[in-house]
Amino acid sequence: MILYDIIADQTWSVQFQLSAPKLVPEDSQVDLQCSHDDNSQDIMLWYHQGKGSRLIGLIGSSYIGNKPVYRRQDDRFRITREDVQSGSLSILRVKLSDAGVYFCGTSTRCSQRGYRPTAASEVHFDRGTKLKVLEPGHLVKPPAVTLLPPSPEECPNGGKRKKTLVCAVTGFFPDQVVVSWQVDGSPVTDGVATDGDALQDGTFYKMSSRLRVEADAWFTPGRTFTCIGSFFNGNRTSFHSDSVYGAEDTVTREEYLRTSQRAKLSYTVLLVKSSIYTAFVVLLLWKPQGWTTTKQSTSQLTPGRHDGGPCV
């Protein structure tokens, strides 16, 4: 199998029309269509990118008036060419390993060995068609969407306050979900962080997304925050959502100022107390030099308090 780095070779100068994402059961047949707008692109190539890989493998290529040339030795693949601008790839008896993304490529040059681009030729790719193969007996299940409001403990006072809404999308199969956000019905993308891939949870999938907004935006009563999970079931896309509403800010500006003043007063009192305590300790430790001498002299004149002989 010949491998090409998809990132290095992609270009969008040729406009493509391709099949929608496919969701098919194992052992069925799937047909992928490709067409483009450039009559000079007489070679059509088909590639497969496995899940989690950056590399694509060449399946085969076709040239008008000639039989397809296959690089992948698998008789389940069928390449057909209707005309210069259109063609198709069929996969018979689909396997789980056939899942991934399929790319249609075009070029204008061929090598001496089959209809594939030479090192000097430019290959144009479409954006790819995603293929998901269902395991036997597995049912398609749409997601449940739950939107959680921000925690009251998150940055409750002062400064650059932010609030985070968390959207949990759970219990769906297959992993064909795209998460989006709206605020008051308008799409938003700033502050959005969504899991890169759905995580398997038993026989189903789950994923999460977070929206971080200014506290002032959250503390706007009646403002609507909505999380939407777009789910493709193999035939159509369905939309599943949940919403929460902006809350009252329980900390008003007046309360915040009063709290700040109380904190400043408490701090000032603490400083005064510390100063008084320090002065008291200094007085206890400081003794005048003459006080010790006088005390010693007085004790020598007191009867019965010296160690000399008997009194006379």
C-alpha cells in the first residue's frame, strides 16, 4: 500500500461534490460518489484514512477509457468512472475495518505503471466522506443532553469573574455527534472547549463540552444558554438540546462595597492591636540600669538577710 501524508497533499483549488457521511451495517454494500468541476483532471484516485491515523492509503485510480488500477489487493472494492468529472467507489461486504474517511483525489498526470500521479504532479483532494460500520446487533441510539449551570463556588466575588457551564452528552451510538452552543438563540464559539473525540462508555459513547462566559453574562436573569448535540443516525441528522437560564447575582455592588469596608476595618484593628502588644513586650524586657544596683544594696542592709556571723 502506498501511503501519503494527507496534511501535506491537501489542496482546495478544485471544487468537489461528494457523498454525505455513511452509517451502514456490517456485510452490507456502500457506494461513495465523487464529482468535480475541472475537465483537465482526467485521473481520479480513491484513498482510505483509518481512524486515528494521519496517513491515507491509495485504494486505486481510474482514467477515462481504461480499466481501473487497484493498489489495494481486495476484490471487495469497485471503482467506476462515468466521465471526466464524476466517478464512484463501491465497497462490497463492508467490514468493521473499512470504517474511516474516504477521499476522492484528482490529477492530470500518470506514471508509466498505472494511472496514478507521478512525483511531479499535483493531487487535489476533497474533504472526505466519513464511513461508520455498525457492529452486528447494535442499535442506533440518540444522545441525552444535560446542561449544568455554573457552580456557586466558582469565583463568587470581585476581579475578572468567569462562569463555566458544562454540557454532558451521553448514551449515544454511534459516535456521530457534533456539539454547539447558543446564547439567546445566537451561535457562540468564543469560550467553548469540547472533547476532541467521543469516549466509549460501555456499549455507547459520551462526550462533554464547556462554555466559559463573563459573570455579568451569567448574572442576567432570563438570558438563555443552550447546548445542542447534532446526531447523525445514518439517514438524517437530529438535534438534541438542553437549556439553562441566567441567574440573579446575589452579591450586589453595595453589598460588595460593605464587605470590602468591613474587611479593611478588621485589618486596621488587627494592626493597632499588634502595635499595642509589641509595645507591651518591649516594656517588659527593658529594665533601667540603676534599678538593679539599688535593689542589691538594699538587700545587704536588711537584718537576717546576710550570711555574715551572728548579729552583735
